[in-house]
Amino acid sequence: MSVTKTKFELDSFQQEAIDYIKDSKSIIVSAPTGAGKTVIAKEAIRIALDEGKKVFYTAPLKALINQKFLEFGQEFGEENVGILTGDTSKNRDAKVIVLTTEIYRNMLYETTFGSIDDYLDDLRFIIFDEFHYLGDESRGTVWEESVIYSPKTVNIVALSATINNPEEIKDWITEVHGECELVKTDFRPVPLHHYYFKEEQLLPLITPNKKLNPKLKERNDNRFGKKNKFGRGGGNFAKDSSPEKVVAELAKKEMLPAIYFVFSRKGCDKYARQCETLNLLNEAELKEVNKLVDEKSKAHSFIANYQHLDLIRKGIASHHSGLLPAVKLLIEELFMKGLIKVVFSTETLAAGINMPAKTTIISSIEKRGDHGFRELKASEFLQMSGRAGRRGMDDLGYVITVKSQNQTAADAASLAVAKAEDIESNFKASYEMVLNLLMNHDLKEVKELIFKSFGHSLVLRDLKPLLKEKSNLEDKLFDLQTPLCPGEIGDLQHYKSMQDKLDDTRRKKKKFEESMSPEVTDMEELLEILTLEAQNYPCNGCPKQKPCSKQMSTVKRFRKKVKELGFTIKEREETYWQDFERIVELLKDKKYLDENNKPTDLGKTCAAIRSENSFYITELVTSDLVKDLTVVEFACVLAAVVIESRSRDNASLKSKAEFYELFDQLKVIARNVVKTQRNYKVIKPVEVNMNVASVVSKWMECLNWDELMSENNSDDGDALKALLRTVDICKQVSKLDFIDPKVKSLAEEAVSVIEKEPVLEVTNS
């Protein structure tokens, strides 16, 4: 067995995790960002290679996957490492494969659950990095499926930032996959010190006993104070806490390099520009920066034209999704070389990319959410804080929260000492999931799988109080079955019905008497018989009638409550399954499934499409609308259905007038899909985003990038993202087996036209 090669002696949690791995046990590791979880992943890789077995390493971000592909290639040999993403496939037969979690899940769709196909043969470990994505709103389902469907012979290594309920996740993995051990630590090799910047001063935020620094206590500690009329998230700093003053103070105290988190792309650029009077590089560093920039500019003209290149030459940069990849990679490389002293970034750099800093700065403890501004979650604050402190380089890491107009130091202190939130499930059935599962499994098998989801386990957890209440009521009902009769056991309910019958007979007798009917004699005889029966019944004259009646009323009430609880429990238990069934019914109605619940050719087409709403896209690409379109129109229509119109990032992309009629036809398809989904209570996004038509069509008209961007008031990254999403969906359509060849041809042609630099650089990377 190879010895783990690290620059440091193994920490106890690392050694504990590695011992479990060697013992062929699955593990979940919950540890702070920067604690050294990658060492554990590398040891799993080493063990697999020593045994001649395979290991898969999955991660949520393409940037992280690319980084690990290069890192593992350098450490374990390029011939031993391959990569699989939606865009890239290199050395796919290698022993170590770095891939997206979605790709791994899709592989598992094609197997009988718990078994392995040829490609998964000899798979020793599946490593899930950033495993807290299990709770991600849009992608968490993929992590749940990947755990459920993984062969039992494969050991899971789940690495996560600090989470509050790792025991629940460990128990779930044990239940659905096999024995799993939890390794948990709060230890950080580089301790963090928290500071607060206000009035041009840098003051400790909390005391050693985790209380607010008394010097920072404010009279009016009201987090709901008056908000900045200019908005928040990128311009709400107090006048005495400008980014220039913050960075200058850190430079003076030798607390750079730093990552300065700002929660908008415009805010990042604005903050960086406000520091243009600073020069953070010495002559030797500037010379090295200029050399690297010049080299990169020759290969990528986009770098030479980057509008903030002057700031990079001062050791200052802005990093966010609005940048072209070549520019982002340049900034990352310079930062890792210590040549960028402060990078203003959105949360991208908090999500696992290896860009360690001595200090992290948090511009505000508020950010924009789906429903306006909200306070940061403790897990978000912890994730960003964790980027501070470089192991082997820093004795301490520094986290600085900057005073803004929307917070107090007490607010910041409460976040600094807060625990991460529980991971909750966001398990959702999708068209793609339903069709792929039914390809190889019947409804009974699929139901068993749905009931293995983490979401279902949390439902059962939340149902425990109701189950306990139902059980208690059932116990009480059992006790109430004991009769209160002092002698012969009677039935008070029956006795009351006898009395009711007597009363009814007396009324009838009276009516017959008034009408002089001869039937009165019969009534008298019946009344005598009924009276005698009642007088001889055990309940007649019983002193326990009142408490017995109360007991009967209680039993009736309890039975009703037990029935209601049973209905509620069953309904909640089957929440996820009911969602699945609704999609099944929709797909059967639209002939995507046959009467045996197996995918038809139409269903197989839908199953092969990766999208939030593959049913919508299938309805489009199999419609008459697309067959006679030009290649530009075809690309614009596909872009319109896969790029979110609600996103603020796309608001500046404007459509061309000649596409309006085409989009009117597209809206007819969209309305039909919405109507169908509504009929089956299925909620999936249905987009018609006209804004992307201009950028897609102009790019396909062979303009170069600078010309394209001069005619679009948008960030480079927004335009590039729109084009990449369009290429991706066109590639998917070009590979579909059961659609019109003319449509496949249009998709192939669209890809060939759109894939030119810088789009080609990304799709080939």
C-alpha cells in the first residue's frame, strides 16, 4: 500500500477517514473549508490505483472539475486520469475519471440498480466532492439519485463543508447503500480571526468567548433599519468603509492577498475600479504580471481588449461569471502566483475552486435572493470565511466583515458564531428521470427507489410526531374498549337504538289512535314486546350509563382523529411518489409512454434530453414549426426555450424584430405545454426568451466577438453563456435517434456555425 504523500502530518480526522477507506467502508466527511478533505480523496485514488481498480471523482462545478483533472494528472500521471463533462471527453478509459455528478447519474440510469455495467466494472470508489450540494435547490436530486443507484460494491467517499445534520445523511446512506461512517471535525489547520471594518478602523468582531466585541456595540441595533435608496449588494458600503480604504488598510497591515466577496457582478467591477488609485505590486511583481499578460494576449485577443486590464497590472482584479474564460483563467493563475493581491468576486470563489487567500472580506451580510434581499445563511458565511488562511503559508486566516448601511456589528457577530443549517432535500421527479427509470424498471421497483430518497427519509423524520400521536390514540382506543358494566355486559349504543325504536312505535300508536285505525292493536302488541326487551336489557337502569355514554363519545372522536391522521400520514409519505405518478399520467396521455408504462420512441427522445423541461423541448423539436426554419432561426428558437428569461443576467440581450412572428408560433407550443402540465398538476418551467435571439443570430452572421459585444449591452459572460447553452442543446438534438433527419441536420449545422472562438475554446476545454 502506498503511503499518503502530503506536505503535512495527517490530522486525526484525515487519518480516521483513511482508515475507514482502507477498511472498505463508505464515509461522509464533514469538515471546514480548507481543513484538507482533498487529502482523503487522493488517498482513495491511491488505494484504487494500487489495487488496479477504478475511481470516479465527481464535483458540481466545471471549473473545479477542470482544476482537479489537471491536479490529479500531475500527481498520478496524465495517462491515469480522464475527464467526462457535457462538453469534454478525454482518456475516458483511464483508472481515474473526473466527471460531473450528472454524467455519473446518467451512467447509472442504464444499469440494473445495484449492479454494474462494463464501464463501471472494477469501480472501487465514487468520490462526491462538495457533497452539501445534496441540498441544492436545482441539482440536489442528482446527488440523491447517484447515492441510491450506486452499486453496493462501490464505496462512497462524500466530502462536505461543515453541515449541521451529517448524522441524518450518514444514516440515510447506510440505509439505501450500505454501512457508512461519519467523520466530523470543526478543526481548522489555520485558525480564523474575525474582524469588523468601520470608521476606517479594523477591530476584532468577537471576543475569545464568542461574544460581540463591546467596542462595537451600537445603541440602535436594528437590522431592519432604513435601506439605501440606491439598492444593495454592490454599492451599500458606509462612506467610511469604501473598498479602497479597506484594501489600503489591509495592505498596510500585510494582510493580503485577499478575496473580497461582493454579491453582484457590477458590484465587483465597481469595487475594483474604486481601488484604481492603489498600486499593490512591486517592480518585480509588475514585470512578471506584464510578461504573463503579454503571453496570454497573443493567444487570446480578448485579454488584450479586457477593459480592466489596467487594474490587473496593479494587482487588483474582478472575478465573476460575466468574464470570458480566458480572462478568468488569467486572473486565477495570477492570484495563485501571488500577483493579484485582491480579487473582488461573487460567490464563485467560495465554491471549492483552489484560490487560497490570507484574508476574506465580506462586503455585506445581505444578498439578493429570489424574493428580494435576505440575510446570508450561516453556511454561506462559513463557506466564504473558509477561503481565508493558506495551510503551510499562514499562521492565521482573517475574515473581515465590512460595515454597510444595512447591518450592525451584532448582526455580523451572530453569523460569525452561527452553525451551518441542516441540509434539506430538494428531490424532484423530472420527465428525464421518469422516462429513464421506466426504461428498465416497472412502477413497483421505481416506487421502492423513490422511497429510498433522502427527501423521503426526511418526510418520515418529520412524520414522527404524527405517528406518535396516532399510536398514542390507538393505545387509548384499545383501553377504552373495556366496558364499564358492573354486571352483565351490554351495549349502550344498542340500548339507545332500542329506546329510539320504542319512541318511534309510541308515536305511530298515537297516530293510529287519533285516526281510529284498526292497526292500533298491532302497535300495542309491538310496543309491549319492545318494552319488555328494553326492560330486560343489561343497560336498563344501569348506574354507569352516563360515564359509558361519555366513553362512547370519546371513542368516536378518537377514531375520527386516528382516521384523519392516517390519511395525512399516507398523503405525506407518498408526496414524492404522487409527483412521479402525475408525470407518468401526463406522459401516457401524450403517448410518451405506452400502456405498459414503457417509453415509446417519443419518450426515448425526451429521455435523452438534459433540461429542466425535456417534455417542452421534445414537443418543440418534433413539431412542424422547426422543420422549415433556417439554421439561424432554428438556433434562436432552441436558445429561447433553454435560457431563462427571468434571469437578470439576460435582461440586456434584445431580440430582433424579424423573429417576432416566429416567436408567436413558439408561444403556441409553450401555451399547450403549460395547459397540459396544469391539467396534471405538474410544475416545470416553460420559457420563451426572445432576448437571446439577437446575440445568437448576430454571432452566427460571422461577426467577431468585439463587433458582437459592441452591438449588445451585456457582459461578455452573459453572451457567451447564451451561446454555450445554445450549442449544448443543439448538440443534444443532433444526437437524437427518433426525430426528423432534417431537424438533426439543422442542429448539426447550428453547432458548426456557432462554435468559433471564444465559444470553441470553452467547448473544447
